[in-house]
Amino acid sequence: MTATGQGSAIEERELLQDAFKSFDAAAATLQESYRALTARLERLDLELAERNESLRRNLRENEEMREHLSAILESLSTGVIVADRAGIITRCNHAAERLAGASRDAMTGEALQRFLSRVGLDVDHYPVEARSGAVLTITRTGLFNQAGESIGSLVLLHDITGIRRLEEQVQRRDRLAAMGEMVGRIAHEIRNPLGSIELFASMLRRGLDGARELQAYADHISAAVQAMDRLLTNLLLYVRPHPPRAQWHSAERLVRDALALAAHATERPGIVTRTYFDSQVPRLWCDALQVKQALLNLILNAIQAMPDGGMLTVAVHRDRERLASVSGVRITISDTGGGIAPEHRSRIFDPFFTTKEEGTGLGLAIVHAIVEAHRGRIDVESAIGRGTTFILILPTRPADDGKMGLGEAGRPDAEGHPQPGPPERACERGDPRL
């Protein structure tokens, strides 16, 4: 091989070595870039996994919050109706269904104003009585997003039935107190001349011995005076009822005694009597005479409400609506008569208010006074053509202030059992007519 050929081979070897070195350097660079890219991809995967977990957590929290808010909305006693910008109902809660008397499916998708008009809630006077029977106040307000933009409207239905009932009870109590004071004074003023009339009538009867026709006139005078005296007695019983002489009594026994006293009315043809007694009802701390008088008045009032016959239902239950700290007994007396007109319902406990030609208007007023004296409550539910139910709720324990009991007889012993007391007095019949 010539020197020229050898030189050329050396150069080629050097070039090849340089090429290998360049390739090795490029491969090393590529490998380093690959490692860096792999590390970055791993970091990106990790960040992506963390963000995905964060999104899943946020979605889970949002779902829990949505369910929580939905549960709160459904648990509200206030009815909530939501409408969009176009005034179309998009959702509502269970209370809105109950108070408006319409199902959720019937409400959703209907124009808000048309729906309110359809169910009679578009009135401009408040409160309003809904078709469901609840007394409502209606509040309309706008619905806005976080940017302050209007996205719809809200209608809130507030059930104030209980508040109205309490207001009526307070008004009734104030009205009865004022009327009672006036009636008491009048009763005393009338009773004095009645005594004189009775005295002179008896003297006239003795002086007319043998003149039977004239004696009959004197007898009529005495009978009228006695009727007036009974009326005044009922008035004074209403105005100033005797403080209850309370002892422990069986609620069932009290009801059965009242029914026995009303047997002359309940055994009338066409009257069916039905009773129910809860075996778990506790004993009552009450004045048996007064409670039986109240029950008798209500039973006779129910019978008089069914002149053509019907069903009288008397039931005794444990009261489950009172506060846990005060247990009670619920006594209901129901009839299937014509019911009480709505315009009369708030006045039925007023003295002298009556819808009956022969009524005195004192029966229910006396019942109310007796129940109030026992720290109880009386409510009435009535529907025209379907009948009336009076609900007496009486506490089952002595009053803390001691005003409902005298003496130790009948008070519970150390083990909580009532001590024996004097025998019950026979229930006197007042004038139960309404």
C-alpha cells in the first residue's frame, strides 16, 4: 500500500471516530432529554392526578352541599316556590305542595302568576285562607346571583295557622274577661229583686188558698223566678267559677259518668254513641265535678246538633302534641251534625252567643271557664255538613303554683300513687245549651 493510500485510511478512521463521538454525544443528549421529559411527564401525571382528586373532592362536596341544601329546603315549614326569569316555576318544596294544595309535577313548568291565581293565592289582602285550610301570609321577592343579576323570583308561603289560633285565644280570653265582669255585676243586681219576687209569690200562693186558678198564676211566677235564678247561677259559675278542688281521677271514669248523666239524651232514637279509651292514658289531677260538668255540656251540645239523629263519638287519648315537660290527656267529643258556620266559630265561647232558639249561650262559655281554670285548652274543628269536634286537653299533673288543689287527699304518695280522698260528689246538671 502506498503512502497516499495509508494517509487516506487514517483520515477516514479519524472521521469515523469523530462521527461516533458526535453520535455518542447526540445520543447522550437525547437520553438526557428523554430522562428530563420522562421526569416532567411524571410530574404532570402527578399534578393531573392531584387536580383530578381535587375536582372529585369538590364535586363530592358540591353534591353533599346540594343534597344538604335540598334537605333543608324540603324540611322547611315555609313553602318555597322558585320561578326563572320568564316567570315559569322551576322547583318547589314539600311545604309549598301542602300549603298550596297542588303536587310538584302540577306546579313545575307552569307560569307562576297563573298558578297563584288558579289556587286562589293571588289576593291582595293578607292573611289568606288556602284551599288546604291553612292560614297563610305570602311574600314575593327577587332571586339574584352573586353578581347581583336577577335570575328569577321566589314566593314564600308562611303558615300562621297556629299563630292565628293563639291570637284568637288571647282575644277570646280578653273578651270573656271583660264580658264576665259586666255579667257578674248585672247578675248580682238582678238576683236581689228576684228573691223578693219569689218571697211575695209564695206569700200570695198561701193567701190564695182555695182559689186554684189564682194559685196557678203564683206558681207560674215562682217557676219563672226559679228559671231566672238557674240562669243567674250559670252566669256566676261562668264569671267566678269555684277554684278546682283537685284530686287524682281516672279519665275514663269521668267520661263514663258524664255519659251516664246524659243518658236521657244519648238514648234518644237515631243517636248512636261510640267510645274509645286509650289504655295508656294517665290519671287526671282535676276537680271531678267541674270536668264532668264540662263534658256533660259538650255531650248534650253535640246531641242537640243532631236533631235528626247521628253518631256521637267520645274518645280519650294521651296528648302527644304538648311539650315533653307537660304531659296531658286529650278528650274529643264529635258529632255528625250540620257543623258550625265559619263566621260563628270565633264566638262560640262567648256568653249569650247562641244559634239555637232555646239556647242561653252559656254552655260552652262555662266549659271554656272550667278548662281554663284547670290550666287546659279547648279547641274546635268543624266543617259544614260534616260535623263538629271539640278537643279538650287537660294536664295530668298538679299545677306548680298549688292553685288547683286543696288539702292532701288525692295527692300522690312517695311512690307516685294517689292517696284516697273523699268520695266524689254527684255531678250537678247546669244549663248546657249553646
